[in-house]
Amino acid sequence: MKLIIANPSPYARKARVALLEKGIDCDIVVANPWLPKTAVAGINPLGKVPTLVLDDGAVVHDSKVIVEYLETLGLPPVLIPADPQNRIAHKQIEAIADGICDAVVLTALEGARATDKRSVAWLERQSKKIVEGVAELERLLGARDSFTDSGFGLAEIATVCALDYIDFRFPQYHWRTRAPGLVQLHGNLSQRPSFSGTKPQPQVLPGL
Ligand SMILES: N[C@@H](CCC(=O)N[C@@H](CS)C(=O)NCC(=O)O)C(=O)O
């Protein structure tokens, strides 16, 4: 099995953390999806990472589907609980966390444009999604150490990946001052080898 990633990608990191948590052996191939000759060209029609290539050549993407696929292998720990209520809660939180990452990506891409070509209204729109997304994650977590009574899983993985991605690409947004519960969660989980070994690393962004 081969997982094509980019070092900064929070979506790829979700898949990497799931692999490490489950102890699944998988080759990691680092690509830059923004380059014309990227390793995902011709494999993933969207040209995005993460992309998982199975031993029989079958291709699985995007990150949500990859984590679902890994879950079907039946290896512990369970990251997406089977019971419908907790399952939807984990998927809902993943959607919010990924949505925050989408807004951070769009902010970074807009920021890479020449100053006179940037849209302030667009940047404000994305910033609102980040602020309100973090506030919602904080509200959903409350004073607990996991989002649901099923404990550590997809929701916590997606959340930590999103928070680290904010720090990486959008450090001017100080989420820690507004989300004490998330600070606690992030502090507890960051020490796990699956997170400490997959922190986002820089990559060249396109000049669009
Ligand atoms: N919804 C996708 C998002 C993946 C994504 O946007 N990946 C970015 C890197 S962080 C990418 O490959 N971008 C290249 C492009 O959009 O052409 C997922 O969850 O996997």
C-alpha cells in the first residue's frame, strides 16, 4: 500500500495519523501536488493529496474515504465508531475541521497573490469560517477530553490536524486565546507519536 502525501497537508496528515494509530505498514510518498509532474497526476483525477494506492493498484481518495477504508481493515483502535450517533458526531466534527483547513488553504493561496490582486472580502469570508469553525469545535468539546463517549478517534484526529494547520499557515489567528478546551485536547494529543511525527512541514506554494 502506498500513501501519496504532501508534507504540509492536514488532509494527508489525517490519513497518516490513522495509519500510525492502527500500526498499518504503508509506504509514504511525498509529492508536491502543485507541480505539473506531481506523483498524483494521472492517478487522482483531482490531482490532490492524499491519495492511497492499494497493492492491487486500486486508488482511494480523498482523506475522508481513505480513513473509512483503513477502518474497514478491522484493526484497532476503532477511529470511526459503529454506533450511528457517535459515528455521525465524528464525521460532523471532521467536516468542520476539514472546512477550517479549506478556509486556511484559500487564505494562504490568496495571500500568495500580489497585494493589489488580493480580495479583502474573500480573505474576510475565509477568516470568518476559521473563527466560527474553531468556536463550534470548542462548543462541541466543552470541558471533556474527547468529543464523544467513544473516546479518541476521527474527530480528535481531524481537530488536532486543523489546529496545527492554523498554526502553520495562519499564525496570526490566535485560536488558543479563544478555545481553552481545544488547548487542553491539543496539548494531550500532540505528544502521541502519530501526531509528533507528522507535524506540517513547509512546501512551496504556487504563485497564482
Ligand atoms: N477534500 C480533500 C482535500 C485535499 C486537498 O485539497 N489537498 C491539497 C493539499 S493540502 C491539494 O492536493 N491541492 C492541490 C490542488 O488543489 O490542485 C481531502 O480531504 O483529501
